[in-house]
Amino acid sequence: MKKSFIILLSLALLLQYKLWGGQGNFFEVRELYQKLEEKRLANQALRLRNLQLFAEVESLKKGTEAIEELAREELGMIGRGETFYQIISKPK
């Protein structure tokens, strides 16, 4: 009886060691779950960015309005028959 109790106690302690201190322990698994959640959030943000880029590409393929808008915003271009006015305000 005493021998079986010692064997069971030893097995219980061994299992507890594996749970708290061995490879794949409780803390390691919790940290991996946190990293996984961070990666999911990052992937979600990248998916949204990709959708926006795909929409922009489709817009550029279909019409000239998007191209004209990009040229105005990024390159400062003006269209035919338009007059460019630059207003400079005094520094305060």
C-alpha cells in the first residue's frame, strides 16, 4: 500500500512538473496564444489594406477619374483650361 502511494505520488509530481516547468508548459502555451492573437490582428489589418489596394487598382483599370485624382494629389498636376492659384498666408 505504501509503495503504491509513493508511485502514484511520484507520477503526480512528474505530471505537475511537465505542466508547470517542462517543454510546452502552461506559461509557454499562454504566451503562444497571445502571439497568435497578435498575428491574427496584424493579418486582419493587412487584409483590409489589401482590399483597399485591390479597389484602387480596379478603379485605375476602369476609368480615368482615379488616375486624374492621383495626378492632382501626388504630382500637383492641373488639367487643360484650369488656372492654378497658390495662396500663401503670413506666418503667425
